[in-house]
Amino acid sequence: MIHNAKELSAEQKAVIENLLGRRVLESEAISVRAFEPPALSAERRETIAEQLRRYFAELDEHRQPASPQEADEVITEAIRSVRPGYRSHS
């Protein structure tokens, strides 16, 4: 079910803003969905974890050295690309 932000009670809006980590605009539509993630066996979970470790090790082999400040800037830029209203807490 989709709700218009302007039709939400102040309490509902506050809860949604808390979940999103940002202010909800009156012109926005809100949709909430609950689902149960698929269960993974311990073996499958370990296989996936090992594949991720190998993948990130391969990426690390090819990356250029960066200062902590440069790394923070890249992460902030990536967050802003999906959350334009994001503001750093530092």
C-alpha cells in the first residue's frame, strides 16, 4: 500500500523519517514492505562469505593507495549518489 506523505499523522511521519534517516517531503509517496528473507544454511552462508572475501581481495590488489580523507570523500560521494540529501555527521 502506498501512502502520500502529506496524509500521514505527525507520529507516522516521524517514524518513517527516523527509519529513512532524512526528512520526508510532503510531495513524496511512502511504501513500506515487510518480508522474511530466505533462510540460508550455514554451509551456503560460508560459501558466499568466502566468495566475497576472494572478490574483495582481488579488488584490493588493483586499487590505488588513498588517504583516509580521500576514502571518506569517495564513500560520501557514493552515499550522496543514492541519497541526495545526505549530510556527513563529522
